[in-house]
Amino acid sequence: MVIGIIALLSGKTGEIIILSVFGALTLYIISMIAVIKLRRKEPALERPFKVPFYPVFPLVALSIGIISFTAMMIYNFKLGMFYVGVLLLSYILFRIFYKK
């Protein structure tokens, strides 16, 4: 709540919402890729929920996610580059500090 109030008072709520949309789209894309890869890698794995009309629905959702992410990048290029930069920095820090 405190972070939300600070965001509102900063006058940058629109930009914060756009960044959260980038995050949501990234999660949608990653989850659809994970569903497709897991079904191919472990087809006999027991699943409590099966995606209806597999692989059509995950591929359609993946396509919509990629198109939406691309449109967001086109119309919000500066914020998109900031988001990609934060992702790259996070990945680099993960590779540096994560020990197996």
C-alpha cells in the first residue's frame, strides 16, 4: 500500500502500469512456452489440469502474447527498453551470484 501511495504521488502511475503490463505479458509468454516444452519433454507426466485443445490454445495464447508485447514495445519504446534493460541486468546478476 505504501508503494502504491508513493507511485500515485509521483505522478508516474501511467508508466508504472505500463511496466506492470510488460511484466504480465512476459509471464504469459514464458508460461505458454513452459506448457509446450513440458508437454513435449514429459508427455506421460500426470497432470491435475489438462489444457483444452492442446496445442492449439497454448500456441494461440503465445501468439497473442508476442503480438501484444511487440505492440507495447512499438508504442512505449522508451519504457520497453527500460524494462528489457532491467530484465537483462537481473539475468546478468543472477548468472553472477547464483551458485548451483
